[in-house]
Amino acid sequence: MEFIELVLLLSAVALVAGCVDTIAGGGGLLSIPALLWAGLSPVESLATNKAQAVFGSGMATVQFIRRGLIAPRGIALAVLCTFVGAAFGAWLVQRLDSTLLEGLIPLLLIAFALYFWRSPRLSDLDSHQRLDASLFAVLIGLGVGFYDGFFGPGTGTFFALGYVALLGYNLRRATAHSKALNFTSNLAALLCFVQGGHILWPIALAMALGQMIGAWIGAHLVLRHGAALVRPVLVVVSLTVSGKLLWERVSGV
């Protein structure tokens, strides 16, 4: 396959991934296998994926801010904590084995899918706040940010669940805020990968265009349809990510 044809195909994959990722997370399920199929090494695939994904999550964040779903000042502490956690995770993953997380995360995602599916609290209406916003920023920002830098799959789902279950946000607001924190963790991890020189920039920048278009579409779908769209997509993405991780673990891929 010619390089131009390959880049066009990867850009198309990135468009779909950006749309799905904006709605419920899990876009890496599409983009990372596509990069591996294109012949990139695992490290190059992860690094290049972060380089293109940061554009999609950034576009989605801008759209949600413009529509008033995110107050930049109100989310500042969570952004700071997420950046610190993701940077530390990206630094640590280069030195430690992630085998434990590979076995634990699929089970957590299945549990979260059941929560999203069965919980009557998931709607377009805010509910009871269970945790102080500052404590939430420290616990979820540092914790999920670290997870994204260290491992990654399902990060957007974890952020969304935190906003719904702990701060009582409706699914529309939770999705918007989760993209802002996901953009932060993507950026922090990207900066660590830049130092390693593993990013294939021609491919990353071409896919970034597809990511931004997909994220724009996804953001508008969330704004228009709210929980009616986000809830089932969150369930499907959670189960798909967990299934993929479990299959890789069992098959040794």
C-alpha cells in the first residue's frame, strides 16, 4: 500500500475513533490496532496514538467550553492533578511491569458497564454530590491521570463515572468534563513520549485532522442527544474494552 493511501486510511480510522472517544472514551481501541497494522512498533503506536489523540480531545474540550458545559476556573485543580498524575504514570511505565493492571482493569470496566446500564441516576439531570470538588480533583485527577499515563484503556469511562457517581453530574456534563481531563492526561503523556523520540509525526498529524473532525461530530452528538446517546455507548465501549483486554490476556497476544 502506498504511503498516501495508508495515511488516508489511518485518518479515516482516526475520525471514527475521535467521534467514539468524545462520546464515551475508548477511541484507542480503533486507532492503536490500526497503527500496529500499519507496521509501527508497539512503542511507536502508543506514542503516535497519544500525539494524534490530544488533538481530538482538545477539539472536544473547546466545543464543550464554548457551549458552557465546562467552567475553566472550576476545573483548574482537577486539570493540574490530572497532569501531574499522567506525567508520573508515563514516566513510571517505562520502568515497571503493567501486568497487574492488565488483569484488573477489564474486571473494573465490566463492573462500570453494569453500573452505567442499571443505575437509575444516569440521566440529563444532576443528582446528589457525594464528594467535595477539591478532594475529587486530587483523588480522581491524580488516580485516573496516573492510570492513563501508565496504561490507558478506558480512561474516559473512568473520568465520566467519577463525575457521575461522586459529584452527581448528569451524563452530558460528565462527558464534557471527562474530555477536558482526558485532554490533560493525553498532553502530559505526549510530552513524555516526545522526549523518547518514538512519535511518527507525518502519520500523527494526518490522523490528528481526522481526530478533530470526529471529535467535533461527537461533541455535537453529545450536546444534542445527551444521556440517550452517551449511556448505551458507555456500556458498549466499557464491555468492548474489557473484552479486548481479557482476550489479549488469555490468548497471549
